[in-house]
Amino acid sequence: MRTRTFVGLLSCMCLVLCIYVAPAANAASAEEEVMQVMNNWFKAFNTNDYQLMASLWWNSPKLTKFGPDKAGTFLLQGEPVITDWKFLPADPVGTYANSLRHPLVTILDDNVAIITLYNSQTYTDPKTKAQTVALARGTFVVQKINGKWLIVHEHASKLPTE
Amino acid sequence: MRTKNILGLLVCIALVFCFYVTPSANAASAEDEILQLVDNFDKAINTANYELMASLYSPKYSSFGPPKSLAYLIKGWDGEMWKKMFKHPAGTYNSSSHNNEVTILAENLAMVTGYSTITFYPPAVKEESSELLRSTSIVQKIGGKWLFIHGHTSILPTE
């Protein structure tokens, strides 16, 4: 009888341990989830994947972006922020080689975070194969909307030289 | 007796109406409070007021700035930079923010996007110089006060 009680107790303890450990092993932390958005942004850009890129942004009139070049000088709002990426499939894969540098995720709230980063971009002209390299810095604001982290604002600017 | 009842009821309704209306007349909306923070930033620059400028930032502030010296992320508020800037007399720098848009992100978190014109009037030289900037500010209400916690300011791209 004593052995049975002991085995029963051990079984209960194992069960509690399994319940405690199992979700933690599967669930990513908020930082990891936010970082995944950024990794996917770079993946979409580098593989010219418009569908993946479009899925990362909040499809709302409140979505906003300051771009790094002249075309993105003034605040772009709403759907055009997303459709602006439609140029991607027109270029061959390899045209844009973006490299994510020093990403820093700051969780501000259960559902709000910012990411600061640098992007070293090598552009290869599809015709001439001439390459240009540009270094930019970025601030991304992401929000967890309906259980999914989405980009709600981007401010990208070239590294100042003077 | 009936008149007194009606009168009493009317007084009660008027009282409830007053309670309902008065606070909203005085309390600023979150958007108004945040725009006031941006106004205070301009005011601090225009009056070379270091204490006012220092009071606008969270200790956790981080920023990307427009000049080369602020190209990389600065963690913490750069008091020394402002001290150096405010050694010049009030009126040397003029900041004017415009087209500011506030987006509330959470109960105590918001984002402000907008533009500002910074004009420099060097005391020894007669010619002024201006720079048009665009900015994204993340602000947080800490201890009942809205403070800047992140800023990304950049010059308007030319190419």
C-alpha cells in the first residue's frame, strides 16, 4: 500500500512537471516573435517575395512609413505602404541583398514593441551587374493585433554623412 | 408638493449634468497632452531652456539623430549635447514643428510623426541656415506624465 502511494505521488509530480515545462518549450518569447517579423522582412526583401512582405504589415489606414530615399520622403499612409512593395517580383532574385545588423527589440507593452536596426543593402543592377552599397538605420513599431505581431510604422533613413 | 418634487428632480438632473460636463472641459485628451510635449520641445529649443528640455525625456530614451554624430543609436538622453547647444543665447536656434499626427498605441503609449524646421541664427554671422526634418517619436505616460522614450529624426532625403 505504501509503495502504491509513493508511485502515485511520483506520477503526479511528473505530470505537474510536464504541464509546467511543455508550453515553455514550444512558446516563443515576445522578443523572439517580434524578431521573427524582422527576419521575415529581410527574407521577403532578399527573395523578392511580395506575399510574405505584404503579410508583415498592418493593413489599415493608420499604417505609416517614412522611407530612406526621395520617394519616401513624406509620410506614406495606409495601403500604399504595402502596395509600394509590388516592385519586388519584377526584379530577379539577388537584385537586393539586405543584411540585418545589430537589431534591438524593446518590448514596451504586452502588445507594443519597437525594433531598431541597421541595414546594409547591396543593389545589383539586373542589366549592368553594377553594384551599389547603402547603409541605412531603421525604427520599426510593431503591434500584436489579433494575436499576430504586425508592423504599424517604419522610419528608415540613410546613415548621415555630415 | 408636486411642484417641489419637480423642482428637486430638475436640480438633481442639473447637478448630474454639471458633474458630467465639468471634468471633460478641463481635462486634456491624451492627444492634446502629447502635442503639448512636442510644443514644449520647441519651446525648450527656442528659449534655450535646459531644465525644460531635460524634463521631457525618459531615462530609457534612445535615439537616431539627423547629424553624423548621431548616426548610430544613442542610448540615454544626451544632456551634454543640449548643454553645448544652449550655451548660445536664446534665439540662436528656432524650432517649429508642424503636421504632427498622434497615434495612440496602448493606454500609456503613443507615437507622434511629423516635421520640424530648425533654423540656426549664428550670433557672429548674419546668414541663417535652415534644415527641414522628419521625425518619429515614441512617447510613454510615466508617473502621469508623457515623456519621449524613442526618437528617430532624419533630414529629408535628396536622392
